[in-house]
Amino acid sequence: MAVSSIFDVEDVVVEEEFADVGSFNHGYVQARLIIALGAFPEYTPISELSLDVSDIDLTQFNLRSRDELKPDIALYPKRGLSRPLDILRMAEMPLLAVEILSPRQGSYDILEKFRVYFAAGIKSCWLVDPAVQSISVYSAMNSWKTFGEGAVVDEALNLRLDLAPIFS
């Protein structure tokens, strides 16, 4: 019985590890978005940055995270390298959190993260779906607009990005 329990726990850990694994399309779209967002001189896009959300009671959200979340892309006001020391967990929240769906990830999980992001003071959240080549811009949990052609417009940040280079 103890051996079975160990295997069950290992299976859960392995399953959780694979749930967050990216894919070719995920990485491709992430890189293209970083390039596009980096073209705005007033902003700095950062990939895979851990955000310190320890001051928020995460028990009210359906997340496995303890006290940090890691968006695929975080967009900050213009900044350079952190010197002399690097930052492992950012206490300052970004203006924008971008989450890109991967094949083993559901939109429900991302929307739960959006709830935390908005509670932390993030102004805008993007849900990017490479499979249907769309970006949904959330300005609040109950307020979003989906863009599938032309340009994505984020009114909260005064951003406008052409979608063609992101998904081509």
C-alpha cells in the first residue's frame, strides 16, 4: 500500500509537470509577441518572470500555486537590467500579463490566474490561443474582447499590435 501511494503521488507530480509544458507553437508565439511588444519604447516585455503574490490569499482561487505566479510574458514600464543583483521574484506587478495556451492547458486554469492578476493590480491580461490564432484582451474578469484578424487593441495600455506577424 505504501508503494502504491508513492506511485500515485509521483504520477500526480509528473502530471502537473507536463500540464505546464510548452510546445513549438507556444514558444513561437511567445517569441513573436516579445519581439512585437519590445518595439514599443515605453515598455519592457519579460518572459517567464515569477511574480510575488504572497500578499494575496490564494485559497479563494482554484490554483495550485502557493505564493507566486509566472505569466508567459509580463509587460513593465521601460527598464533595463537589474543591477547589481538579479530579481528572482518580482514584487512590483506588471502592467500586462500574457498567458499563451499550450496543448495540455485549458482556458479555465488561465482565467483563474487572471483573477489573481487583477486582484494584484495588473491592468490588463491577454489570453493567446495559437490554435485559432486569436488574442483575447481582458480589462477585467467580466470585460474582454477577442481579436482574430487585423490588430489587437489594448485600450488600458494604449497598445495596438498587428496580428499577422504574431501568428505567421
